[in-house]
Amino acid sequence: MTLLAPYVRILARGPGRSRNLTRGEAETAMTLILQGDVSREAVGAMLMLMRYRGENAEELAGFVAAMRRECRAYADLPVAVDWPSYAAGRTRGLPWFLLAAKLVAKATGPVLLHGWNSHQGSNASVREALPGLNIPVASDPEALKAALETSGIAYLPAETAAPRSFDLLRLREVLGLRSPVNTALRLLNPANAPVSLQGVFHPPFLTLQAEAAHLLGQPNQTVLKGGGGEFERNPAKPVPLHGLRNGTPWEGTAPALLDETRRLSETTEDPAMLAAAWNGGYVDPFVTSIITGTAALALLTAGKTDCLDQAQVMAEVLWADRDVLAPV
């Protein structure tokens, strides 16, 4: 019998007998998995059973608690805003949210982007966009600390932050389906930042991630259904919001900023336009609204104001006053 057998049995006993894992059971199971003392078959069985049943907030909180121990070397870094990026990207365009993150860093202090993105074309690639926007990529805790001090924003690859958890994420390539690991990594917050911004693709995860963050003691969080699952606001339609304010569950709606019907992916596909937009060489009011509208929600979450309209004004001022990017 494998060490994971009791947890597989809990999930798979059958109608009327099976149940979700408790938070403690989920944490213990993930701890065993990350220690490497279990078979890949048992890991796959457990994760797919959880997907079939539908993971709940307690299971996610247990998974995250175990996964955070793997990345504890980053826990004391002075990060103001945690900004995960784990979207697949098959339905999205350029990652305009990266420009919003640069704006937010000017107002809130250091912003930590972290993640991994599969199935992305070159036009949607987050990692390929980073050099052109002068966003450094960290290779270890010391490099991340230095990058945050000098640039105010940095990207931490998931395989660097939590390599064993990242290996679990890559099981999607074997199993053909996402697992609860995808959601747990969005909640990882490796530097324990007080503000967390999360995007989802599937609407049920709006409340699920907010509930899990509440169990984990996250003070401030906003979750939205964004482009391809990223934290990126569509300015052409109202956007439901979920999350936490000072540790208390919170809901809201961001109204449309423009009278249009465009999708987030319906902008230029040329990655060079990311830097061009920042430097003023590419101007599209829809793109500008994506950037400032997304930044406004981040500023609201960070407590820079408790009024979304005022947050939008702040974001627009930051955009107008941005510095020109230095050549890479």
C-alpha cells in the first residue's frame, strides 16, 4: 500500500461514502508528494479524483500550506503585491497586464510576478515579453531581492520558486487535464505579500480562490475573470470581483470603461507593441484602458483608495507620468 492510498480511498470510496479531503489531510498528502516518497500513479490518481469531485477551499488551503514550505527561502522578501501568472494563453492576446504591473509597482512598492504559462504562442508569451519591458527574471532569492530593490518589479519562474510543485504542474502534459495544483500555485504567494491579485478563466474559481485565500489568512485579494485567466481587466464590459479586504470576504463589480464590444485578444498581435505602447509609439484607447483599468483594480486592492473611480484616476496619472523604457 502506498502512502497516498488512504487519501485516494477517501476520495474514491463511491457514492455516499467518498468525500473531499480535510485541510489537514490535504496538507499531509501534499507534503508526502513533495517529499517524493509516493508513486506517480498514486499522485495522478489522487489529483484526478480531486478534479472529478471538484477541489474545495480546504483542500486548496492544505495544498498551499505544504507547497509554501518548499519556497520558504522567498518568504521574507519585501514584496508589496503578489501577481501570479499561470494562464495557458490559448485564447488571449498580448500580455498587457505586464504594463499595468509596472505602473502598480511605482505606487505600491515591489511587485512580484511569478508563474509558468503553457501553450502560449510567441504573441502571448509572458516570458518572452519580459526583457523588452525591462522586467528582470530572478534565478534565486538573492537575485530576486536585488531585482526588486533596483527595478521594483521582478518575475520568479515557478520552476525556480518551487521546483517540486512545478513538476506536479507538468503532470498536465501526461494526464491531459489541469489539476488542483494549477489553482494552488495561483495562491502560493511565495513572498507572503499582503496584497494578492489573481485571474481565473472559469467563473466558479472566483469564489473558490477567494475562500481558500481567506482560510490562508490573506489580508487583501482581488480575483477576476480575466484574459485567458490572467489578472487583466476587460474595459469593454462589467467585471465581477471577489476577494478579501483586511481579511474580510468582499465582492464588487468593475463597470465597463468603454462603450465597445472588443475582446481582450482583439488588439495588435505584434509583441513589439508592448514596449511601443509604454513608450508612446503605439496608441490604442482600448489597450490604454486595459492597462489603466487593470492597474486601478490593483491599486484598489492595495488600499491606495477605497473608491474605484479614484483608483482609475490614479492609474491614469501613473500612465501619463511613466518613464520611457531604456533600451534592452
